[in-house]
Amino acid sequence: MPQHAEEIWKDDVRDTRFDEGCETVLGLGEVGEDQAGLVGGKGAHLGALSRLDGVRVPDGFCVTTDAFRRVMERAPEVDALLDRLAGADPDDRQAVRALSAELRRAVEEAVIPDDLAAGITGAVARLGEEAAYAVRSSATAEDLPTASFAGQQDTYLNVVGPAEVLRHVSRCWASLFTERAVIYRRRNGIDDRTVRMAVVVQRMVLPDASGVLFTADPVTGHRRTATVDAGFGLGEALVSGLVNPDVFTVRDDAVVARTIAVKQRAVHALPGGGTREVTVEPGQQERPALTDAEAVELVRLGRRIEAHFGCPQDIEWCLTDDGFRIVQSRPITTLFPVPVPDPVPEAVERRTPSVYVSVGHQQMMTDAMKPLGWSMWQRTAMVPMHEAGGRLFVDVTPRLASPASRAALLDVMGKGDPLVRDALETVLERDEFELPVPDADHAGAAGQAGAADHAGDGGHAGPAGPSAGGAPEASVTEADPAIVAELVERSETSLAALERDIRTKSGPELFDFLAEAFEEHKRVLSDPLSIRAIMAGMEATWWLNEKLGEWLGEKNAADALTLSAPGNITSEMGLDLLDVADAIRPHPEVVAFLTDVQDDAHGDGFLDGLVKLPGGSAAREAIETYLRRYGMRCVAEIDIARPRWSERPATLVPLILDNIRNFGPGAAERRFEQGRLRALRTEQDVLARLRALPDGERKADATKRMIDQVRAFAGYREYPKYGIVCRYFLYKQALLEEAGRLVRDGVLDEREDVFHLTFQELEDVVRSRRADPRLIARRKEAFRSYEALTPPRVLTSDGEAVNGAYRRDDVPAGALAGLAVSTGSVEGRARVILDLADAELAEGDILVTRFTDPSWSPLFLGVAGLVTEVGGLMTHGAVIAREYGLPAVVGVDQATRLIRDGQRIRVHGTDGYVEILG
């Protein structure tokens, strides 16, 4: 094997050609980055890198997927084993492990055709039979923007001789079926049969140092910060965890931090093939594997590679005495995408990152949305919103620019979600954050965004309200219930007109109509009287909590005073489902039928079957009456692409059955009345205690006005969201009818394809009668990748994800901190539920989930407490928890991971933390 670097590199990879008609073997210089289907992700990337100026790649060749296909055709037992694997329970690890082992054995034992073997050994001969090689797997589902497959298939280093190269090519093919690779594919929704394996064979590099470069910080996502992990010898020592690496942090062409590890071991190549661990000489163990200058040089090289591929890269590198070699580059798939910023005028110099706040954390819906969903939310929102990773964000940079607007924004964010406030403050503390001077238009828009969830719904509202502590303002709406009735009537009138008019529209005319409908949508949501009514309820809540805390020492006193507040459409939705259970409970055959429906994944036609049963007609009428009022709702309802209850009524069946099991007849009326009486008793007690204080009559009179105000308007807080969702359902029905026409005309393959187009793209398709199936396919793939990402509360234009932290000293050791949103303390069994369809609750259970929106409210009736990962003081889950008197803590980071299903926990809804009891 060669002993000197110059001997390794004497043949430039771009001059190597294997052009003797062997279609199963291609030199790296012949491979383009668009040939992943032929040479796998690794091979395609290396081929592209080999042609980049200034990037040096070890010489080699690819054994293409055609070779793999030919060998598999000669091994019919592999096909049978794949059938068995496809039918195996994905949760049965033992069965998956056994079938994977059989598959690997079958592939390794498969006979390689003579001409293929000759092509591989001939390629080795042309590069040097006595040389050492790295033989590396390169699957077609590998190094993708959506799934890197890092470490899932095998690599073999220092393979010497044509026969050994041939044997290790077979081993690479077989590694397609390692247990870890099979499981990884299943988690990423990739069919085992659709993946093919190529193999990359390269001349070995004998490096002084090697490691990994991330061109963006893999932890924070900061795109201008690169990290370099480095160690002595071959990179296998780092990958296997044999040693801790030196870590260099590089930003703007300078090393800004470094950690130099004690490197006691290294991996070196053996003369006859293979590798071994060696002990690093004591005097060298603390020597840096790279100099600062070398780290900066490497990052510059990485930036060139990143620019070529168009996204941050995870790059494996080697350093010899004549420079860096790149042995792999793949996308970093775990980074959250960066929003596309608004254009900046040429005269304005952008000196600071833009700062974006997540809309989903305000809306209690952090799942990825499909393009039609997020683009329609943009169209109907009151403030500009930016998409990234299937989520929406509001740019609050202008709002942060002046001290006054910044303070107001932080105040309103802190009331909603303290973690958002802390995240913003964390960014503001940075030296690099030089605030621009705001212009009036941007400051006003950002002011609206800052209060979006407090004065309406997720950007569908107006400016921020006053702070909590002051006395009630003269301009606050009087506590007149007729105001709410008038607002509801206005909304219903507008909705009825939309329902009447949209039915007559189709084709381009539909989109002309929707442009006008969206303006009416925004007019209704920005109704000044509606905003004042919402703010009146919120201001009264803040005032009561502050003043009763000051005067009586009560924490969150408004919680008990808002129990069973009238006119809360979301809490009524839960109570009305109890009435549905009352209609079904007397009919055991209907209950048994619904139990079967609950276990049937295709049970949405069950309503027709009800009429054949005794009591079934009454049951069907009760469910359909409920759907007429609430059928437009669903989980994650702000995404128009999500199926509504009217479209999948079987979604309600588990909730109805829980109500039948856990409650008796008349529970809805009884629970509402109990809450109302408790609120009344609390009011009487508070007023009596206040009157006993100095200046008590004045304090009691002011408090009584605020109690009347909060009870008059607190329930209305939920109505604008209901109005939004009602309108969205009408939009959706009209658009799906149009999609059906596109399918009938052969423009689209299926109706649901429209969900993967933005609203503007769909309009263009309707007008042109042409669609791009490749765009739709790319969007589907991107959506699958976005589903795996967790959106941050705050995101900068540098890509840094900031989630904030609770800086509290009043939380017991081991407890999980969160935001107190509904008073009381309760202990019970934790039920960790990520999907509403999986809910099966017993009396006294505590619901633990990522987030809740109004569709989860019927579930609240059957639980004793609530814990969520996302939420704020005035988000829907918090409002309904208070309405039902349910102790609740929200914003508990990683609650669904840190709390196991079935554990006993104690929820401290007054103090804002959760204890895990065992």
C-alpha cells in the first residue's frame, strides 16, 4: 500500500474514467449529483464534490444500483424474506432482528455474475491492485435532504486486494438490511423494496487527523456558526466513541471557542488490511488535532460545499500533510428551516438578524401544515407571516427596535408564554443584536403581531391591550351581555352570506370570490367592538389576579371566578357531547355497535348502520345535531387540509364512549350549574373579605365591576376562533369541489393533491388547467420531513432556534416547571396521549400531551388535570381548563418524554409545576 500522500493523489479523480462499456461500474468523475438513483446519495454527492474547484476527493469508483439489482434477481429467497419483513409487526423487534439477519446472510451469499466481478476487479486494477481502499455503502435512500441515514449502512476501511474489495462490496449490499437500517426506514416512511444499494470504492487516505465539520451549529441551528470535531488518525475513533474530539467553534472566519480533549487512543490502518486501536503517546494526547488556522481553512472549504448544495452540510474530512480531503458530505437534516425574509430596501443596511416568533405556539398547534393550509392562514391573517418548515412565524424585529414597543411586546408575550419572552430576551442580550431604527408602518404591524393571540386569534386581530396592573380604563366595554349577543349575530350573518354565495362559484370565478371573502373574513375579525370585548375580559382577568393577590394574598383568583362563564362556545362543545352520550347510553346495542366502530380504522360510514339498531335513529340524530354545530372542528383545525369531524365522524366515537363510561345522565347541566354556583360563592367570599379591609367598600365595588366584566366577556374569547373555523370549512368544501373537477379533467391525480399547493398555485392550476406532478411529489416529501421537526418558539434569520427557559427558584428539585394557568392541585395517573383518537381515559386520570386546541376540549371533562408542552395563559386549553375548574400547567418542556404513560404525577396548577411521584 502507498506510504506517502503524494502517491495516493497522483491520479486526479476528475481524470479517471471507466468507459469500457461496463454500466455497473462508474468512476467518480463520471457521476453527477442528479444520479442518486444509480449511485446512491453518497456516490452522487462525492461525484459532485469531485468537480468542485478547490475540493479534493479521494479517487475511486461506484458499483451502481444496476449491479445490486442484477445480484438480487439471482437470489429469489431475498424477495420472499422481504414479503415476510413487510408483514412483520413493526413493534416486534425480535422478529425484525431475525428477518434482517436472514436477509443479510442471503445477500452476502448471493453469487456475483462473472462479468460484474470482472468489472469491479478491473476497476481496482486500474487504480492499483496493491493499494488499500475504503468500501462504503451508498443507498438510494441516503444523504437526502429529508433523511441522512447517517451510520445506518456499513463502511469498511483499509481493504486490500481485488478479492477483498469484491467480498466487502457484498457486505455493503447486505448492510442495507441491518436491523438499524430497517427500523430507520420504517420511521421515515420508506418502503424496503424501493431502496437500492450502490457501493463507493475509494483509495484509502492515511490522515494525520480526521473528523466531522457541521457548517451550521447542529444544536442551535445557527447558520453562521460552524463546528469542527477533530481527532488523530482515522475518523473511526470519533464515530465509535473511542475518544472525545477536539471541538472548534468558528464564526465569521475566526475560532470563537475551542475545547481540546485528552485523546488517549486513535485508530490506524494496518499494513495488510484492516484497522487497529493504538495508544497515543502521552506527550501528544493534549495536542490539538488542528490549529486554529486549519479549522478556519476547513470551514471556508465547507462553506464552498454548502453553497454548491444549497443547504448546511455534515462533512467528513481528512487532513494529510498536503491538505484536506473530503470523504463525504450530506445535508444536516435536523435543522429547522429559516423563513424567507421580507425584501430589505437597498438604502437600508441589515446589521442584525431578524427575529421571528412562532404562530403555532400561540395557536396551540405546532404540527407541520401543508402548503394550502399555511398559505390560506397567511391570506386571512391580519399581520404578515412567514413560512418555514410548514409552520408560520411573525417577524417582530421592528417591534423590538424601540424601547417602548419592545417593552410592550415582551409584556404581552410574557403574559401568554414566559418561554417566548425569555427566548426574546436571550436574543436581545447578544452583542451581535444591533437594533434597527423602526419605521412607523413596521412598528405598527409588529405591534399587532405581538398581541395577536391576546386580542383575537393568531394574527387575526388588532393592537396590544394595556398592561395588567393599572386601574380599569374608562374606555373598557361595559359589562353588557347584549354586546356579545350582537357580536355573535354579526358573525353569523356574515357566515350565512358566505355559505349562500360560495355555493354558486366555480373555476376562476371561485378565486375571484374568495379574494373578496378573505377581505370580509378580516373585516369580521378586526371588528373594533369584538376586539374591545375580548380585551375587556382579559383586562378584567389580569386586574383581578393582580389586585386580589395584593389585597387578599390569593394566587390566580380569577380562575374560580370564571367557572361556567356564559357563552363559551368551546366549553359548550364539550358539554354538548355529554348530551350526545345521554341520548346513546340507554341503548346497549348502539353502545356495542359504537365499540366495534372505535376499533375499525374505516368506520366513518357508521352513521348509516345506526338506523338498523333499536335506538339507533335517536343516536344518529343526536350525533348529526352535534355535527351541524361543531362538525367543522378537528385537531389542528387551523390547517385547512386536516379532516373535519363532519368528514370523519368516527373520530368522535371514542370520546362519546368515554362519556358513557365515566358520566351519568344529566352530567352536562349538572357540571355547568356546579361551576356557576362555585363561582358565585367565590365572588361572595371575596367581596366579604374585601369589605373587611381598610377602604374595603371601594375595593369591593371595583372588584365587583371587574367580576361582572370578566363573566360577561371571558366566554367570548373563544368565539372568534369558532368563526374562523366555520369560514374555513366553507372555503375547504368549495376548494375540494374544484379539486374534484380537476381530477375528472385529468389535471390532478387525486383531490388531496391540492393540499400540497399554495393557494396561489392552486388558483394558477385552475386558471391554466395544468399542474406539475413533480412539484406535488416534492411537496409531499418535504411535508414528511417537516413532520419530524420540532418548531422553536423563537427563530432568527441566522437559523438559531431559541426556546427559552424558566428562571425560577420556587420549583422543587426534580419537578418540571411550567406556567400556572388553572388553579388547584391534583394527583393521579398520567395518560400521555399524542393523538386524540388514542384517548381512553378513566376517572381521575391526568392528560399529558404536546398541545391542545379546541377539539380536545371534550376530553377535558373526563380528566382530573392537564399538562401540555405548549401553551400560554390565554390560549384555548388554558381558558377551558379554568372554565371546567381543571388544575393545569402548560408550557412544560418535553413533558411527553419526561413523563411516562401510567406514572403517578401531581399537578400544581396554582404554582406552575408538575411532580413525578413514581
